[in-house]
Amino acid sequence: MTKKTVPFLFLIFLLLAGCNAAINMNGKIASINSGKFLYQDGNLVSNYQANIDRVWNACEKSVADLKATDVQKERKISTGMIKAVIEDEKVIIKVEYIDRDLTSVSVFVGTVGNNMASRLIHDKIIGYLAKN
């Protein structure tokens, strides 16, 4: 009886998990949402098939479009960071060079991380990348 129960329970678990999964390792939480975004310790991270300059420009335009205040930008050769306040929420966008046409963007909103607000910012970035 137990030989049939274990695979059945495993199958039920997989069906309930769907495309989203989360794991807690040593106090750090990571989850994958539909394979495109990684949510880790309040940061929503995604990789874009574009060079770092295009992605940086898209991030700047997204922040301006969302009417951010108190904007602070720090750009280096292979990384960049934008700190701003949008709708009374502190926002940190980190841009990192991975490869010639691959750039990682991490968005952190609020004090503990807001997945929905971070996703909205990523959607704005995607929109500006599509226009260029």
C-alpha cells in the first residue's frame, strides 16, 4: 500500500506547486515564478537579452515614467544602481552585466520587498526594451 501512496502524494504535490516554487535555505527565501523571474530575499530578479546600456536606459526611463522622486543614480562599467522613491515606497534597481547581450536586473521595493510592485517596474523595463 505504501509503495503506491508515496508516488501518488508526490504527484499531488507537483500539481499543487504548478509553475511557482519557493524554498527557504538558511533563512533566505528564493522562488521561481514561471521560469522568467527569480524572487530572492525581497528582490525580483530577471535577465534580459540586451546589452547593459540598453537595459540601463530602459531602467532610467521606467523610473522617470513612474514619477520617481529623490532619484540617485550610480553607474559603473559593468554595474549600476538606481535608488528612488515611487509612491512613498523606497525602490532599488540594480543592473549587472552578465554577457555581451545578457543583463540582469534586480528590483527591490519597500522595506521587505514587494513582489507586485517589483513586477510592475520590470514590466515597464520590458516595455521600454521592446520599443528600442
